[in-house]
Amino acid sequence: MFDHRDKQLADLETACTACVETMQNLSAERFLATLGGWTPRDIAAHFIGWNRITLAGCSALREGAEPFYFYDGTNDYRKVNARFFGQFPSTDRNELLREIESTMKTLTAYLKTIPENEWEQDTGIVHYRGDSATVARCVDSLIRDYRKHRQEIVDGTKK
């Protein structure tokens, strides 16, 4: 259903790097300017948090447990994301981007330890959208999120 582990990991690193570079190239004012509901600063805090909880979620899935953040899935993770905005309040772009890179490095180091045969293993946990919740699905969600928010920044700063 999903790409094999190494392909997904390469895609994740590429998506993260592209997003970080996009934010790095913003002026200080644009980094803090609204894109509608969020600012690029908020998106940075969002990714610091999601890199961390994706690791925790993948670990939980491997143990046959539901990731703690699934409770907020039908709410588009609004509560989870709001917590990240407060948990990572810095407005220092370089500090936030270093933290994204650091948490991504930690996440990918963990993901590389997962054997390929466990990547899409069904442990009985069902994602709130249906179907099995797997490590591959968690990684795919994060890849798509990096791409989506990067494009949101690009589109929002063209004005």
C-alpha cells in the first residue's frame, strides 16, 4: 500500500528539508506573518511537536497500543497542535528550524531501526479514518503534512 521503508524515509527527509529551507528563506517579518489561521512560526512549532509524537506513536503501534494523540484525530488534531504552539513558543526562526532538524534526525534514526517486515504490520490498531494504523501510515501522514504546509507557506508568501 505504501512505499517501502527506505523510500518513505528518503521522502520524509526530502519533504522536511524542503519545508525548512522554505522557512529559512523567509524574511523575519514573513516568518511571523499570518497565512490565514497559522504563521510559518506556528508551522515550525507544529513540526517540532509532530516529529516527536510520530516517534512515540510509531513506538506505541509496534507494541500494539493506540498512539495517545489519536483521540484528537476527528478534531483535525486542533488540541494537539494548540499544545505545540504553547510548548514551543519561540519566535527565533533559527532556533525553531534547528529543533525541527534535530527532532527529525531523532525520528529518522528510530525509524531506521524498524525492520521492513514491521513497516506495514497490522497490530490491531485502527486509524480513526479506518483501516490499520501502521508505522508506514504514520510516516506517510507526516510526509504529506510537510508537503502541504510547505506549499501553504509558498502560496501565502507570494502576495
